[in-house]
Amino acid sequence: MTKAMLKVNEKKQARTGTFVDNMSLPVHRWFRYSAGFSADWVVSLIKSQNANRVIDPFVGSGTTLLAADAAGVESLGFESHTFVKRIAESKLSWNFDRSRFADLAKQLVHMAVELESDDIQDRTSDRLLGKMYSKDSLSTLERLRLAFTRLHPAPKGNEERILWLGITSILRPCSHAGTAQWQYVLPKKSKNSAKEPIAAFEAFCDRVLEDSFFVELDGWTKRSSILLQDARCDFPDQLGFFDLLVTSPPYPNNYDYADATRLEMTFWKEVTGWGDLQSVVRKDLMRSCSQHSAAEKLNLEDLLSDNLLAPIRKELRPVCERLAEVRLTRGGRKTYHTMIAAYFLDLANVLKRVRIVMAQGSNMCFVIGDSAPYGVHVPAERWIGELAMAVGFTDYAFEKLRERNVKWDNRVHKVPLHEGNLWIQG
């Protein structure tokens, strides 16, 4: 192997916990989600572990389940974010009828173009959409949305799901405004160019049809299923059924997953603004952002007194108390102290329920990173490992893949962070 090839392999290994490589893979590239990991890595992991039944309690855009389909093994996933679950479900509809999809796509474009102007709502006054699109682009996108809702008021087939995903996936490329690294929108920043909506949608459909031939040649087998399910709650009755878990839970780093899809949900009229996110989406998610803990008005002592946190309470308490002190000196006064406690309580509940469905001798891999809100270090991987041991898992080890918070001049603190794979044995 040449030195150049070795460097490429090293870079790919360092990107195990990223989604970047997936954007060149069939089906995975249909929608770029704000977080994820390498699908090729999951396929290789399934094969090396000789896994037959795989579970992912935090499905996101479906990477693990799609990798399981590619490997020909059974898989089950949970996702509590209703909109993100729909994205994953659409990608998992890869075994669609090509002829029917092509016909429906043409029908949709034709209706969108032919709609009377009086039927098209002017949405430029919307506080978010009006900043994200030119009047013409927004009008064309609205034509596509209206045509889809009229043709498919209750979409249930694979073809309809993928058409919905096609419109959803072009919303950001068709915007002249910027998008942050983790898919927050930046209306005050502009891109060099924005795609024309009809052309972007047709290109998506062409890509979908092309990918369907690739997955057919690769021998994918549809054996995956996804549930709208909160992983903190009771799992389906499948005692000791799964032999491999691969997932990436939210990190305790204050990223608001509810806000990540606000643009898309606003476009589809599922929310009217930021204020709707807590009641519509965030309440069902892991408590990994201060917006969530503040909205629920959590009490630190109530959280810390829960028996599930006993294995890490001695270390967790001073971290949370320090955060409670520091927040009073900061302008935003973010509720990191209750967020961190609630986050690990939520994960303890997930681990407790996961233990029931994992077979003896099974393996789990959590792609995870630590954090340092207000500069106070939170050793996430070690605490998750200790919580896992407390509910009956036998061992854990952390494989660091890369360092974080070391490159940027504008970082808010100087605590070195890392990211990697937390391996837990059952």
C-alpha cells in the first residue's frame, strides 16, 4: 500500500463518527442530516461481528438501518423526532417501484408548473422563509409543496415518501442564505449560488433512480424497520433479541435537534416559528440542550436524587453545582447544570431498557464525544460506561478517533475535547 493510500485510510478511520463519506453513497446521499457516522464502517462492523440482528435507539437519518439492509441483516430503529423519523423512513423506502416513481415525479412537476398563480400563497412575509429565499424561488417551492399535498394528501407508498423527501432535501440548496455546520440556518450569510427548485427536484429524482440500480446490483435486502419511539421509554417485547447495537446519541453539548429542522418544518407548515419547537418536537427528545431543560424548569436536586444516577453521582454533582455557579456570571445564564443531570438520567433510562433487548455476549458501539459547557469538563464516555455497567453490562472501553475544540480561534473555552467509539459488552 502506498503512503498516499495509507493517508486516505487514516483519514477515513478518523471520520468514523462523521457523515461526510456517506454523501457519495447511494440512498445515504438523499438527505444530509446534521449528525451521523460512516455507513461503510457500520457495514464492516456488522460483518466483523457476525451480527444477525442490529438495533439503533437513535436512528437519525437511518445510517445504521440502511447499512444493515446493505449487509442483509435484520434491524430495528427508534426515532422520537417526528420529522427526522419521516426522513429516515423515506430513505428506508429505497425498494420502490422505479416506473411508478418516475411517473409520479413527472405528474408532480407538471402540476406544480401548471398551478394557477392565484393558488400560490405568498409566504415571503414569513420571518424565516422570507429571509431564506428569493420571491421566485419561494413561489416555485410553494408550487411543489401544494402539488404534492394535493396529489398525495396521505402519502403511504414508498414512491410518495421519496417524493416528499425530494422536496425536503432541496430546501437548503435552493436558498441563497447560509447554513451552519450543523444545519442551523444563517439568514444573514449568503451563498455564492442557489439552485432553481424545479431543476433541483428533477436532479434529485434522477439521482434516486440511479441509486436504485446500484442497490439492486449490490444485493441490498429490505429487513429494516423503524418506530416512532422514545428510547427512554419501554421497548417492544424482544427480550435478548439483538446481538449488536450501533448508534450515536445526542452529545451533551447544547445542540438543539429540534431547531435543526425548523426550516423544513416551517416550509411544510408543521411549525409556525421557534416557539412551537418545544411542544411539537423538543419535549420528546433527549434533554441535551439548555432550551429543553429551561422549558421544563428542571430541579437539580430532583434529578440527582434518582437512583439511576447513583453510579456517577459523586462526580456528577460537583460538575452540576459548578455549572450552577458559573451560569450566574454569564449573560445568557444557560441552564447547563440541569441539562447535564437530565442528559445522563435520560441515557441511564435508555441503557436500562437496552439491556433487556440485548443478547448475552452482545456488543454495543456508541459514537460519542465529551463536552465542556462554560468550560466545565463533562467526561461523557466514561460516565455512560459506568451507567452501562450499573444496569448489567460487563465491560466498556473508549476508542478515541479524533480531538475536538483544538483548531478554532473563536472557541469559547480551551478545554481539549475528543470524540470516538464507546464499546460496551453485554
